[in-house]
Amino acid sequence: MLDNNQLLRFTTAGSVDDGKSTLIGRLLYDSKSIFEDQLEAIENTSRKKGHKGVDLALFTDGLRDEREQGITIDVAYRYFTTPKRKFIIADTPGHIQYTRNMVTGASTANVATILIDARHGVIEQTKRHAFIASLLNIPHIIVCINKMDLVDFSEDVYNRIVIEFEEIASKLLVTDVRFIPMSALLGDNVVNKSKNMSWYQGAPMLHTLETMHISSDINKVDARFPVQTVLRPQRDGFIDYRGYAGRVASGILRKGDGITVMPSGFTSKIKSINLHDKELDEAYAPMSVSITLEDDIDISRGDMIVRSNNKPEPSQDIEVMLCWLNNSSAKPRAKYSIRHTSNEQTAMIKEVVYKYDINTLDRISGDSELNMNDIAKVRIRTTKPLMIDSYRENRTTGSIILVDDATNETVAAGMIV
């Protein structure tokens, strides 16, 4: 049975003018997820622009620059809910110069929706978006073949694009790919099933999103609990209470489990798990709880509680697939703050192993300069060990960000290889 409180995050990607904003607008409009005053404002704007109906793209294109140019340049987040599920949409830009925005929007997504214009088929931009979705280990991809009304709802056109995309997907680490022919403008196969494409036997987009199984996307095997803070209430009834608060990054922790605190290596057993004023028998990702142990151990923020028989790899030398987010290029051998779960250390980029040509997806060796939107495999050295897993196995403990101490800006996001 589906948990109707379950949250699904999905990102939209596609080339400019493929209709991403229109698709999201249609999704919100047909699922009746728009406030009346919002709808009224957009109807007025559409009339002023001379549109016959409602310009659905206006629901998501929030920045004035975007509205004037009719394109999306920032990541726009939209929240909506249906009786079956809650959703967060990240509407990400299609331009090559906004690769970093796509990485940001897609980093926490369960599903990537990649739009393809039925008239143009698979283009360079499609390959780039599929590659980034694969790199970010997004578990599910929905390929929305849009503007089918402009190719007379042709099944042959649809089949040709499916074959083209499957050829790309076979070279990437993508396991679940689904295809939906649609017209976002007219509403075919977005919320309601299309009457114009009776040859398509699958479900429309909203039904696919509502019923997609995402519970298994979370790593339930490797128990990881990064400590965010130590709780010492020092009040009646809690004089000796010492709890460790944080969010379960992955796996399941139960009362009585034998645990090891990393990096110190001290061992103990879980005495209690508390959520607000309730005591629980177990906690699993992504719950935020406090844990007490049977022994008094020196634990502080940045330490990690794990099961004794399943430990992460403490490492100071880390290989990372890095996306450079900052306008200023990376300084050779400069020091940055590295943030990994609740742990913060100083780190240095030791070596750029290779960069990706984001157009051809070829690897470029010998170019060690990292500029905005570059994606590269790098070697990083940290001052103290981090408790890491590979990003493919664990998206939470396998990801890092780099922060420039001087400006406090996030300069890069990385996936541990």
C-alpha cells in the first residue's frame, strides 16, 4: 500500500523551449494545485501578453528575467500534493551555462523527467541531461516525449525517439527508464489520458509519479547516524541524560544494537531511541531522532554512530566527481572547507584526474583548471579522516560540498567515487 504522506522529489530537464515550464504548469493546473489568486494573476498576465488561454509556463517562471526572455535560468522549486502523494518539483534550466543549476536541482531527486521535443528527437542536450542524471545516481528516469501534437501524434516518431534514447541509456548506469508521449500544451498524458494517442497503453505522467515505488531508493543496509549535536538537558528527570541527536542517513538502528563510534572506534550498545517525547524500538532513514548509549563515550558533532559489523571507510584521500559551482575558478592546491554529513574539515584539491567535455561526454586529461559548470574527477586530501561510502551505494554519506572560507560560498558539490 502507498503511504499517502510519502514525499517524491522530481526534477525536470530538457533543452530550451522543450516545454518544461508548460509541463509543470499543466501538472499543477490539471491536478488543481494552484491557489485561486495565483490563477487569476496568471490569467491576467496571459491576457496582457495576447494569449488566448492561460500561459501555463508562468506558474513556474518566477524570475522577471525569465518572464521577459521566456526561459528558465534558475532552479524553481514547486510543492504540490495529491490524495496519494506529496511532491517537490525542481524546474531546472536547459542551457549549457546552467549545468550547475541542474546538478543542484537533481541532487536530491528520486525521479528525473527529461523532456524531448518530438520534432527534434534526441539532441546533445538530451545526452547531457541523461549523463548528469546517471552521474547523480537518480534511480528513475521518465522520458517525456513532448509536443506530440506537432507531429500528428505519430506512433512511429515516438518509437524512433524511444530507440534513440535507449541507445544512450545502455551506456549509462540507469536502471529504470519509462517513456510517455504527451502534449503539455494540450494536456495529453500529463494528468489525463490522451484521446489522441490510443496506441499508447501506459499511464499518464501524474499516475506514474503517484504510483512509482521509491521506498527501496533509500539504502536500508548500511546504518549510518551522523551526530549533529549532544543533548544534555540538565533538568528534573533528565539530570544524567546524554543523548546524541541527528538524522539517520541510511539503514536501520534498533534498541540493543551493538554500535561503534567513528572515528574513535569506541563501542557500546543503543540504550534508547527517542523521537520528541516518544521512545521508539527502531529508527530508519530519514528520521531525525536522539539516541542514548549504555556507556559514557566522548562523542561530539561530526562523529558517526554505525553498527559494529558494518562500518564505513575512514579516509583522508578521497576521489570525487566534482561539479564546480562558483564564478571563480579553483585555485591550485588552495584549501577549502569540506562538509560531509555533519562533519567539517579542511581539504585541498590535490589533483584533477580528468574533466568531462559536457557536449561529447569525452574525458579530457591534462586540463587541471576547474571553471564554473565543469564536471571533473578529482583527488582531495582532508586534514582528518571522513567516514565515507561511495555515492552509488549511499547518496547521503557519499556526497560532499566544498566551501570557500573567505566568502563562505559553496564552490563545488561532489559525489565520492
